[in-house]
Amino acid sequence: MTFETTLLPALLGLLTGLSLIIAIGAQNAYVLRLGIEGRARLILPVVLVCAVSDAVLITAGVLGIGAVIQAAPAALVVIRVVGSGFLIVYGLIAAWRAVHPKALKAADVNSNVTLKVALTTMVALTWLNPHVYLDTVIFLGSVANQQGADQRWWWAGGAIAGSFIWFFGLGFGARLLRPFFARPSSWRLLDGFIAAVMLTLGMRMAVGF
């Protein structure tokens, strides 16, 4: 095996995966908020849900599951309807928080949100988004399979590594922003941004875009 057949495909997969994941979306917004709040006991399981989900979806795409998804459009319609409703509700909750902001206090850290709620929310944000299947299973899976039988798994491994790097970096690095969020006005900006992201994604999903 040479660089051209192993590390180069893996590097290309890493960069392609990051280019899709880094775009601000529902997953990133939720992980960012948990990280800023300093909920250390929640960050690891939540980012693992994100990264492992991506790994499963990318692997499914390489194995050809994308063709099955394309042949069952009704399933994506159901996911789209349920997912859009979830995003809109979450966006409205974030909007309410933006109108009633609170400063981050030491007593608030690692409180309120339970592990069950955090994991359920992240699973819903990940698996009820039809774009996850289109981008990860179909797009990344098809690109991986274009690399050839020997290189496709190296490419997929790079894309999976990109997911782990991004979500772990976002989840554990967000705490560096905590001093800024000691002010209620900062939370108003963040929750206003999250509300805009969630509501926009939810409405676009609802109308089929």
C-alpha cells in the first residue's frame, strides 16, 4: 500500500466530511450550547451519539444502503414531517429563552438537563433530519465508492475521523466561551441564533427544501 492508496483517500475523506459537518446546523447548535453551559457529564455521551451516528450512516452509504433510501421516498417524507415539527418546537423554546435570558452561574452548571433528555434530543436532531441521509448516506457513500474497492474504506475512515474530531472539538472546546456567557445579553444572542437556525431548518424541511 502507498500514500496514494491509503493516506491520500483518508485525507480527502476527512476534508470532505468536515466540509459537510462544520456548517452550522441543529446538531452543532445543541452541542455548542451544552458545551458553553459546562455540562461535563453530558458532553461525552452527546458527542459520541453524533460521531457514532455519522460513522454508522457513512458505513451504510459505503455498503450501498443509499440505493435503498432512494427507492423508499415515503420513509424520508415521514422523517421530514416529524423532524420539522421537532425542530420548530425546539426553535420556539430557544426563542423563549432569548426573550428571557439568564447569566451563566456556577450553580447552573451540570444541572437541569438530564442525560436522558440530552441523549433523546440529540438522537432526534440526528436521525429525524432527512438531510442527514441525503448528505451522509447517499452523498458521502457515493463519493466513497468512487474511490475504488481498495480505497473506499480509507476514504470513509477519513470522513468518520472528521466527524469525531469536529464534535469532540466543539463539545469540549465550547467551554472556552463561558466567560463571555456570564452576561444575559450573550445568552440572548446565542439563543436568538439557535432559534433562527432551528426554525429556518424546520420550516425549510416542512416545505420539502
